[in-house]
Amino acid sequence: MLTDDTVYAAMEPHEPGQFATHATPLVRNCWYVAARRSEIGRTPFARTFLDTDVVLYRTEAGQPVAMRNRCPHRSFPLVRGKLAGDRLICGYHGMEFEPDGVCTRMPALSSTPSTVTVRTYPIADRGPLTWIWMGAPDLADESLIPDTSWLADANWGTVTGDFHIDADYVSMDENLIDQTHFPFLHPDTVGTPEYARSKLSASTDNDQVVIRRELRDSPPPGVYGKPAQIMDKRVDRTSEARFVSPALHVAFAAIHDPAPDSGKPAHYRYNITHCFTPETNTSIHYWWFNSRDYRPDDTSIDSFLLDAHKQAYHEDLEALEWIMQVVKNDADPQIDLSFAPDKPGLMARRIMYRLAMREA
Ligand code: FES
Ligand SMILES: [Fe+2]
């Protein structure tokens, strides 16, 4: 593992071409979230991932299927066809495709050509999410699907939401690892001035970026302190935010109340999960989850956290869409002016650039 100083030094000089932007080819060899598991059922539905239209459904046994949403005969969208058992039947001339994409019937012919297929994509359920692999099929390895096990753990209470964003996933990845915007874009929720000034350490760990912060003896931010009812306290706070892959960012926050009221815990943990899947170079499917390790069934905490996070993430969404409009509309290319606190985001963008170039 490299320390922050070695990484920062290794990043010089800052050639702009070394960092991913919205124009960098999308990273394909990566597990991305396709949908919430509950969205995929016996009614096929279509969604675009990495510029490719895909139809999703489940077999009668409940296995998810991801198939190119384009019939190889005349490009009819297969989502407009219908299911017969596990087979998807094209709605134009009736070609029938098995879940592995092999065509087993073309009604206009007396015998079916044995080599006709439609592309399918590796897909797997994990907890409340279903992940898809849009890259080289022989590299799809389900053991590489990142851990989000807390989302399926009954000891954790989770609130969740999703957005479609007209911005690029590179900006989203950078936004989530850039904590210096918190007090300005999110003053009423996650941002406190003390937090913005607290020292952070950033490091890379394989193709991940990890940033850690510690803040001792300070008021908790409202979003954590209010549901735990410790706003009158001074607490210690640690957080680890991790760029796991272009598809996933997780943050683990812990609050320690050194003098808990009787019957109340001394520790509160929050795991925050952000999943984003590029639809195109300039649009994203985004799912977020905020999980806590206390009072998992308390619906008043759920509604507070849901409202607070919806607001915070909507602020990010708006900011990124505004930036995308500027980038698209302004004739001048932007050469980003970066400062030392931008380095964690640049580290993530450099990893994304390297991953993209490895596939080029
Ligand atoms: S377009 Fe699908 S069978 Fe003709
Ligand atoms: Fe933000």
C-alpha cells in the first residue's frame, strides 16, 4: 500500500491526459449494478448499460437473464416480444431465444439454423442488487462482485433511493471521493465546517482509493446526530470512504459518544453505498443506500434519513448536471485547475483512465 505522500509525489507531473474524463472510453470489464433484484421479474424490461440496450427478465426458476435488446434478424427490440416459459420470443417474426441466447426456433423456416444467437451477459443476484458484466465474457468472475453484504443483514436498517443523472460517471466517482464540497453543497446535512478542515489521509490499495478522516471531540453532523439523538454531545468521528471500482463507492462512518446516556449505545455505525452504472458517457443509473447498525426497524429514523439523504444526493445530482451542461455547451475545452485536496479524486480518475486504457 502506498501512503498519501508517495502517491501524491508519484502523480507529478499532472498531465491532463492521464485522468479519466467524460470523454474517456467506458470501463467495461467491471461488475455494475443492473437493477434492484426486485425490478427483474417475469415481465421483460429494457435498460441501457454502457451504450448497449439490454433486456432483463427471470426464468421460471428465478434466475436473472440479461440479453441484448436487439433481434439479430431485423433489430426488433426483444423487450417488445413475450416470454414462453424461459424463452423470449421476438415480436416481429417469432424467433425464439433460450436464456443462453441460442435461437431454438425460427417459424419461417422448417429447420432452425443451429448457430444463430443473441448476445447474453453474465448476471448475478447479491442481496437486494443484481449485477451485470458488460465486458469480455471470459473475464466475468462472480467472485469479483464487490461485498455489499450489510444491505442484506437484518441487524442493519437501510434506506435507499435511486436517480437517473445526466452527467458522467467519472464526475460522480470524483464527487463521492471529494469531501471538501460537503459544507458548501450540503450545508444542512453532511457538511460541518470542522469536518471540512479535518485532516484526511488518502492512499491507493490495488485499484482502489481509500480516504480516512478522524475528528475528535466535536458536534456530530445533523444527519448522524439527530437520528441517534446525540446532538447535544461532543463526539469522536471516523470515516473511511473507498472508491472500490468505477461501479461502486462505499463509506463507513463511525461515531463514538464517550459519555453515553444510560441505556444508549456508545458507538453508532453508518455504511453508505453508492452504485453507479454508466448508461452512456454522459448519463448514469445511480442507486444509493444508507445503512445503520442501530434500531433497524425504527421507521421514524428511516424517514428522517431518507429525507436527509435524498436532499444531499439531489444536491450532488444537480451540481453534476449543471457541470455537464457547461462542459457540453462551452466551446472551450476545460483544463482542470487542481489543488492538493483534489488529489483523492484525481487518484480515482487516474485509476479509471488506466483501466479504460488497458481495455483499449
Ligand atoms: S426481427 Fe426478430 S424475428 Fe424478425
Ligand atoms: Fe456530495
